[in-house]
Amino acid sequence: MAATTDKMTEPPRSWVEQFYESESEVRGVLDDIREAHLLGEYEAVREKLRAFGQAEDGLFRAIALIVIDVESFYTDLAAQYEDETPPTEELKALGSEYSRLADPIELVLSERMNEFQNPQPGLRRGFRYSEDTELPRLDYDLYSGDVELCQFIHPPSQALVLAQSIVNSAHMLLERVDANGDPIAQTERDRIATMHDHLTEELTEMAAYIESSPEEDTSTGLDPFDDHSFY
């Protein structure tokens, strides 16, 4: 009997019961976050979700799995209810009600579960050219979900300095992990191999556009790593 009782008080059931004990308060928090999301206050949404997770980890995880609609969550929950009827339909309705928050909740859940910070980065990019300096410029914004992290407007050389630094840091990290004998998940190894192939392909194709000095020197005398006049 004790084993059955313990099973009934373990997650995810204990999280769900915690939700029902404070449903009105939780809905108030979610309503506030949903309103901020509707108004485009994406940084505020991220911070409010982080605060929620920090204050109520188990409850936040339950809400996250419900809103993201993770089927294994409901399977595990049903197994804990045994002869009782789990509140599956009610929870699915809750998830649907706050589905607008699925993406930002998933990112914060990833932060908490994997010790990430601003996961799933993405770029929104544009291209410019200055006839005065004869410099092409890459204009890109770095995002995590809908949250803008920073903006750069660089000539290709500076963009490649940043890219090389990131690749070098990843290389150094892998070296240290290998030296320590720490395992790397196979899925992560596969992702690294895939991105290595993509980078190699991009650099090979880009080599066609790297020409020797033109017959006529048209340089402006500017050091592209120090000059900021064209930003």
C-alpha cells in the first residue's frame, strides 16, 4: 500500500495536483504572460517564465509539458492514476488555451533542463553595400525565439572573425571534453558532424569569390577591423 501511495505522490501527478491546488493563481500568471506576448513584449515574456520556473520548478515543468503537448507526459500521468480517470482532457484544454506560449515556454524549459542560456539561436539577415568604401556589409540580428539578443552590421571579414572565434571555441571545448574522457551524447555528435560538413561546404563555395588583388588598386586605405565610420 505504501508503494502505491508513493507512486501517486510522485511527478507528474504531484505536479498536476499542485496545479489544481493553486489553479487560479497559476492562470493569473499565465494570463499576464500571454498578454505580454500579445503585446510583443518578448523579453518580458522570457523573464516572467524564468521567474515562474525559478519559483515553482515542478509546477512550471507540468505547465510546460501541458502547453507543449508532450504525449509521454499524459502516458506517465495515466499510469499513476491506475483505476481512476486522469484529468487528461482538462489539461489538454488548458494547453490549448495557452498554446500561444508554447514556443517561449519550450525555450525556458530547455534552459532549466539542460542548463542552457538563450537556446536555439537564429539569425535574421540583410545585405548592404557602400560604394564610397567599396565594402559589402552583412546586417544581422541574433535571436533566441522572438527575443532579440544583439545586432551586427559588419563587412564579411569581421563576420568571419566572429565565426572563426566561435568555431575555435567549439573546437577547444571538444578537445577538453575528450581530454577529460567525458562522453558526448550521440545525437550531439551527429549534429556536430552535420554542421562540420555544412561549414566545409560553405567555405569551399565561398573560395570562388576570394580573388587576388585587382589590377587597379581601389582600396580606401581603411582597416576593416578598426574603422567604424561606415556603420
